[in-house]
Amino acid sequence: MVKDLKVTFHTYAGDVKALDGVELSVRKGEIFGLVGESGCGKSVTSLTIAALLPQNAEIVSGEIVLDGIDLLKMKKSDMRLARLRDIALIFQDPMTYLNPVLTVGSQITEILTDEPKLFTKTLIRNRLDELHKQAEEGVSGKQEEMRRLQSLPNDGKLSRRELNRLARFYTLSILKLVRLSESDRVFKMYPFELSGGMRQRVMIAMALVRRPKIILADEISTALDVTVQAQILKLLMELKEKIDTSVILITHDLAVVAEVCDRVAVMYAGNIIEVAGIEELFQNPLHPYTHGLLSSIPRPDTTSQELKTIRGSVPDLIYPPPGCRFHPRCSAALDRCSKEKPKLVEVKPGHFVSCFPHGG
């Protein structure tokens, strides 16, 4: 849960008020969409949750609560462990975040071997499950390894050789899970030897090895062609069920949101302006900005040649407009919209909007 999150960037040109009281609540096991145009604060929100903001950023106020713990009050060392164990990020451009001089396998296993206390139990259990499956399929000669693994300590005090061996087995199983065929070969490959879709699957695998409580997926399908994009999104939906995690899917593509998300929040200029279930939002948008976004999508079932647009331009967040930040562009603005900031209120079960004409 994110509550009243305000983030400012200190720049030579002035203070950029990037987030202005963001409110989010993500349910366990759902894919939650976060949509909005470029520069509205989507990625800043995810980086704040993961404590990866640059040095010139300041968290002015707010809470980020995960399992009852406010992440903003954690020490840096504790936050690093929380990010390693509970929070995973998948970025838009894998080539930017994958090390070009290390193999895929070494980059994934490094996650597991750097903090063995966090993952030893998972590594041993994964290998035992694999051996049990092989035994059921009639593969012989596995009983001795099973007995040895069952006698190993699960407190992280494995030999480096044993740790690396178990990490390799686990990594191979995750590569298979994300449907990378010939996982043994992919394990030994370098990022430049992979296609764009394969690299994105590797990024998903790096997130999944930790079995995180929440995955922050930032524009993960933007740089892919339509066919691969559909495969990646379908894979994300399937994996969410298998590892029982929550996903915040950050995108500007409403078609992607409609395809995979359970609920969606619409952002504008650092504010959450509407939150609703997918069907409710698309059938009954309440905020003028949301209505404008949906109206601007080309529709194949209409003969109109004119593409509808939202008048005006995005505000300068160094000098944001007072009150509702959308009011200079809003055709339904009231006098108070330029003086007061509306609250995000629930106008019907599960449907929240920040707009005075709708009770905000």
C-alpha cells in the first residue's frame, strides 16, 4: 500500500514535484495496471517503492507498506535484503540492465549465491522436488543424492561448490519456466546472443528466482514486436498464478492493460486520478482525463476520420498549476478546481476518482 507519497527532484532549473500524494493499494495475487502518459510519474513510483531513486530525489512524505512494514522507515541494509527477497523489478530495455560480459546463467545464479541464507532452503527444496519427479518417471540412481540433500543444513552454511551446483539446477528450472527452450544452452549464452524476446524472458527469470511478493514490471513489452509482446504478457499472467505474487504493470498502452490487468490506476502529473476494475474503467470512466484517454484511441468500429485529442499540454512540474493539476485542460472544471486539490474518493464499490464534479 502506498499512501500520500510525495517525491521531489532537486535540479539546476528548480524543484520538480514529481509525485504529489500518490495513493495505491495492490491486492495479493493481482496484476495492477498503472497507466499514464510519459512523465506522469509511473516509473518514479516504482523506483520509490524499490528504494532506487537517484541522489537528487527527496521523499517529502508518505508511506510504502508491505506486509505491515513501512519500507521508507527501513535501514538501507534491511531495504537491500527486502528488495532482494520481496521486491523484483523488470525493466523495459534488458540490454541496459544485463551485463554484456557475463553469461545469462552467471547473472541469475549470482542473485542466489550472494545471500545464501535467503535462498538455501529454496535451492534444496527445488532440487529435491526435481529428483522426486525423476524417480516417479523411473529414472534410477537418484536415491543417494536425495539422502545427501536431505542431510544438508538449511541455514545457508553450504560449501561454495554445493551452493553453486544447487543454484545452477534452480536457474535451469526457472529458465524452463519462462519457456526458454534449450535452457542448458541459454544458461551459457551472453545477452548479445539472444533475441529481444529472449532477453526479456531472462529478465523475468531473474525476477522469479527470488519468489518475490511483488513484481514491478516497467514497460516490459514496449520494445517488442506485437507477436513477442503477446507471448510475454501471456507468460506474465501464467507465472503470476504459479508463484502467487502481485504485479504492478507500468505502461502507457491501454490495450495491454485491458488484456492482462485486474484493476488499473490512471496517473496524471504525479497524481492518481482514478482507480477501478478493468471493465468498470473502460465502460464508465469518470475523470475527464481518463475519458479523454479512452476517446483518443482509434476505433475500428467507427467511420470518423478525426482523432480526438485532449486540449492543452502537460504542466511543468517545477511550476505545477494550483488545485487539480488537470484543471487548465479540463472542459468540466469548476471554480474550486483551480484552488483546491480534490481527494481520491470511492464513488461506487471499487471505483475511486479524484474530481470535484464526482464528489472529490
